[in-house]
Amino acid sequence: MDAATHARYTSTAIALHWVIALLLLGQFAFGLLLDDIPRGTPARGYYVNLHKSTGILIGLLILLRLGWRWTHTPPPLPDTMPPWQRRAARLSHVLLYGCMLALPLSGYLASNFSKHGIKFFNLVRWAPWGPDDKTLYAVFNGAHHLAALLLALLVAVHVLAVAKHMLVDRDGLLLRMWPQRGPPVETAPSTLSMENR
């Protein structure tokens, strides 16, 4: 292991990573279960609005995570990583962030081109600011489903890459993002960088 493997993400970055990962996993499963609820029933409206509401909150957390990421230097990748793997890591992280942003945004836009709008946690109705337009709704809803599929594929690649680093390379890469006991380690804010998460 080189020095880079002992560097860690900030405790805030680690917390946001795992909270968002778990919330996205739950939201993805929730979205799949919605297909089993018949359209036009009160139950579907109730659960669809829960899905929309949690999606909005996850979207805000993702923005918070991006803000933190842009203002805090991530630990460097291990020196043992070949250049092509570094480039692949940078690209995959950019794509992951892009999908994480596109998913709640496309869902929010689709909701605003439907007469139903959003009933935030089934308590407060947010009237749609757009017209009830089936074409625009279909475009944004299709983008929402596509972003979900791409995110699932990228997460699978991400998990496989981490498994390779832990089981084959044995460079301790996962430990940089794994919660630890003891006092948190924070790094100083830095210039904009998207080298890795």
C-alpha cells in the first residue's frame, strides 16, 4: 500500500456517500414496486407522491454532496493504479454524478408536465408550473427511467471496481470511504477537482 491508500475522505463526504447510496437503493426498489400498483387507484397516487417526495429530498442531498465535493480535496488515487484506470475512475465518477442529478431532476420535470403535480409527502400539494402535456411528460419520464437504468449499471461497475481493488489489487481503496471509529479526519478545502469522489 502507498501513502494514498491511507488518506481518507472527510467524515462529511463519507456520511453523504453512504446515506445517499442507501437512499438511492431504496428509491430504486420503490420505483420498481410502483409498477405493481394499478393505475388510477388511490394507493398508486399515495405511493407515487411518496416516491416523488423522497426523490426531491435525495436530489437536495446530492446537491449538498456535490457542493462538498467541489470544495474539498478527495484523497489521491493509489500510485499503483495505471493511467487508464485513473481516467476510467474520473469518467465513471462524472457519469455517476450526472446520473444522480438527472434522476431527480427528470422526475421533477415530468411531474410538472402532468396535471397531478406533486403532493409533498401527501400533505402539501405543489401545483404543476407546466401545462398538462403528455408528450413532454413522456420525454421527461423516459429520461427518468433511462437515468435509473444507467445509474444502476454504473453502480454495478463501481462495485465491481471496488471489489477488484479489495480482492485482487489489495490496495485498501475501500477503506478511504469506509466509516471509522475515532476522531474524524477532515481535509482542507481545495480547488475544483473531479478526479474521484
